[in-house]
Amino acid sequence: MSTFVTPKFPHSNQPLHLELKKRVQAYFDERGIKSTGTSSLFSKAIILVSAFVFVYIHLVFYTPVWYFAAMECIVLGGLIAAIGFNVMHDGSHGSFSTSKWINRIAASSISMLGANHFMWNMKHNMIHHSFTNIDGVDDDIEVGILMRMAPTQKRYWAHKFQYIYFWFLYMLLYIFWLFFTDYKKYFSQKIGSVPLKKMTAADHIEFWTVKIYHAAVFIVIPVMVVGWVNWIVGFLIMSMFAGFVLSIVFQLAHTVEHTEFPVADIETHKMPDEFAAHQIKTTANFATNNKLVSWLVGGLNFQIEHHLFPKISHVHYPAISAIVRNVCSEYQLNYIEYPTMRRAVAAHVRFLREMGRA
């Protein structure tokens, strides 16, 4: 069995990352503000979580007529994605608040959605953020034989149609995440090729507690109240909408036609670029002037800033994006950005079509 070797980033004579950190820190120092969340973020978290609880209760216990129920299922799916983007994501990176325990509570909001925080933290924070778009390491671009998400991955004949069927596959992400991938990681103790760090007794207890809670709240109780058929229809509408939104937002950040998929040297295992340059080349922004999109996706449309400064709350990304853009220009790095979400989706479709070609 082959041993997993972690890719390494080389040192550079031009310390890009240090320069970025210096200028961004100066921005916060000059204004005397913290880089964590603000009152607007806390208010948004309260609004989203309260709306989630209200819609769930109304949908299950005061079930409206079918067409209103279907719309509420879509809203509930959207709230699942929005809580993940805005609350859980910042909390997991420790940027939601200056308080560690508040960050932990925010990060644990993933539990109310049925997913496991330990697995997410390992997959997203430790692997994806460290090894973005590196085939064989970054689990976000590993979809198995169903899709080809990097030039180095094997191509199958069905991939020539992936730019058509990806819409449906993305809808299955949330269901697949809850009922398969969390368990696969748990029992294999690996995420792709990367071994999981050792789970404590508390981690094991949390994993099963969350799964039992999710089964009770999202399966058992609704089935008892509204019946099996109504539950399965509503659950699929909610989960498929949530899955598509979660998928498309993260895919627009890294798998579009202008992002790169660097490969480590086969002997030294070193990547071609230093860490900050690697993040800039493998990441893209979209619709950064659209305040509604920014509000809903928790600033993840400023993905370049997020990958460079994951411990800075997304509420500050619009302000520091100008700094990052200027540094990229000085270092002659392409700052990849699509002005609208529609154009970003088009770039993703073109990327999938290109990956599907022989």
C-alpha cells in the first residue's frame, strides 16, 4: 500500500504572503477594528437560525397546503445553505467572534443541519484550504467516476456529458453528505488519501449524537406528523435545493475555466508556487458587487480573500479585496473574478465541457 506524502510549498525570495498580511493588518490597525465578525453578522446569524426553526415548526406541525409546503421546503433548503455559509463557516475558521466558545457554538450549527463538524473541519479547513485544487489531496475535486474535475484525473466516456448532468448531481450533494460521505470518512478514518487525525471519545460521541438527532428531527418526527409520502417529497425538495446551492457556490470558487490545478514535483513533492500564489491561482471570485449575493453566501463570492485570510470574517472581505487586488497587480498575478454569478456559472459549464473532451 502506497504511503501518502503531503505536498510542500516552496519558500520564495518575494514573500507575497507576508506583504499581503502586512497591508491587510495595517487596514485593521488604522481603523482600530477587529478582524472578526461585527454586530451585523451576529444579527444575521440570529435571523437565519430563527427563520430555520420557525419554518421547520410551521412546515411540520402546522403543515400548509401542498404548494405552500413545497415553497417552504425550498426556503428551508436555502436556510440550510445560508446557515452553513454565514454562521458555521465563519465559526469553523474562528472568525465569527473574538470569543472561542462563541466560535465553537457558531461552528456547531453544522450539527443542527445533520452534518459532522469533525469531518468538515478536517476536509475543509485542514485539507481543502491547505491543498486547494491539488488532485489526489483536495477532496472537493474528488467526485469519483461521475465527474472529471481536474486535468490530471482519468477521463471516462460519460464525462463528455457532465456539463449537462452536473445540475442533477449537485442536487444530491447534501443527501450524499449526510447519509454516505460522513459515514465513509468515519469508518475508513480517511478523507480521500489523507488519514484522519485521531478522534477522541468526545468526537465519537458527537458524531453519533448528531446523526441520531438528525434522524429524529428530519425523518422520524416528520413521518409521524405528516406521513411517509409527504415527508419524502418535502425532504427531497429541501435537500436537493440545499445541495445544489451548497455545490454551485463552492464549485464557482475553484473549478472554472481560468483557475489552475498545480501538480507537485514527483521527486521533491514541492509545488511550483509559494502558498499565497497557489491560492490566488487556484481560486476565483464572482458577483462581488452584488450585495444580496454577498449577504446570502456569507462572502464566499470573495473566495480569493477567504483563502488568503480564512481567519478574517467575511464581513470584511469587500474592504480588503482592493488591497489584495493591488498586491496581485504588483506581483503580476492574475486576480480571477467574474462580474456576475451568471458569468461564473457559464465559466464553470465551459470548464466541465473542456474536462469532458477527449
